[in-house]
Amino acid sequence: MRLLLVEDEIRMAQALSEILRLEGYEADHFADGTGGLAAVENGIYDVIILDVMLPGMNGFEIVRRAREKGIRTPVLMLTAKGELDDKVTGLDSGADDYLTKPFMTKELLARLRALTRRHLSAADKGLSFGDITLNKDTSSLICGENSVRLSDKEFRILEYMITNQGQILTREQLALRIWGYDSEAEYNNVEVYMSFTRRKLGFVRSKTEIKAAPEAWKIREEAASPVL
């Protein structure tokens, strides 16, 4: 699960990043509001931890702009302020939950689990699309009586596309989602693994296809013929 942390207190961010890594999250960190907003708008995250007081742009503005653009990723806001008005402002801006500093690690993790349970539930329901189903336990792509095992990246590509069905996903979004900000993978790796994934759809004789546009893709049902 990929998580975004937007926090300008470097020591806290480093400590949180390590805690999150140990809990199994893949965490990207940004220390300012402008970079944080750009990361949020990529739409690649399962949950966002967002500080209120940030250089460049505050957390209230970040979440408000994200919601205006239709980004529904769960947001947990962090702040040193505990006043009721700040909590109301955060929730009214579009945040899903609010945690006041200082906080216990156990409480942070519990709130993250509560937010991601809803997200995971929606994702699980979305693992079927058209005539295909993804089996998480076996990392398999299934279409009728046919099935094929997927590599980790092929599985994650299809999972991300199915949970964002109806949207055109860019090469940058896919690269960041699958490889992350710190990866040295070249963008042409996206084309390579996309080709592998489309061949797997053809192998199981699916009518679902991944429609290609310049540096972008979209999954759709009932293609005229199987993708080869």
C-alpha cells in the first residue's frame, strides 16, 4: 500500500517514514505544500497523511484543491493545533480524519487502518472488471476457464487500472505508483510491463483491453478482438 506523508518537520517525518515502512507501507515524503499538492494530484496513493502548517501552502488548501479535482483518497490531517475551529476547517475542507500533535504511534496506526479498511474494501470489490478477475492470493488473472499467473508489477498495473476504471492513466502516474519516486527505473519500463500485461489479457482470451494513447492507457470492456 502506497502512502503519502506531507510534513515539514524533518525529524518527525523521518521517524514516521521508518514506522510506516516497518508497518508495511510504501511511504513517499514531501516537506512543503507545493510539492505535496503535486504529489496528491498524481492520484497514486491509497492514503495521505497531511500536516496543516506547511511552507508554500497549508494542508487545508491542499485537501480542498484535491477534492475539487475529484481526488477521493482518504486524508488524515496532522497539526499542533487542537482548537475545535481548526478541526472543523480541516474536515470541511475534505479531510477524513484529524489527529492533534503530539500523538501516540499506536493511535496514528489505528486511524490509518480505519481509513484504509474502507479503501481496501472498495478496491477488493473492484478486482473484477468486464470478463476478468484478479486473484490476490495466487496473483492470477482469470477469464472464464482460463487463468495465468502475473508478475508483481503486472498484477499491480492491472489492480491500479481496475480501481481507476474509466480514467486515463498517464505513464508518469503508473511509473510513480508501481516504482515510486525514489526508483531509478526508466519510464520505458512502463511500456515494457504494459506490453507484458496486455499479452496476458490476450493469453486468457479476454475481451477486456488496455487502450493505448500517447504515453497513457485506459482499461475498457468488450474489445473488438483479444489484445495480442
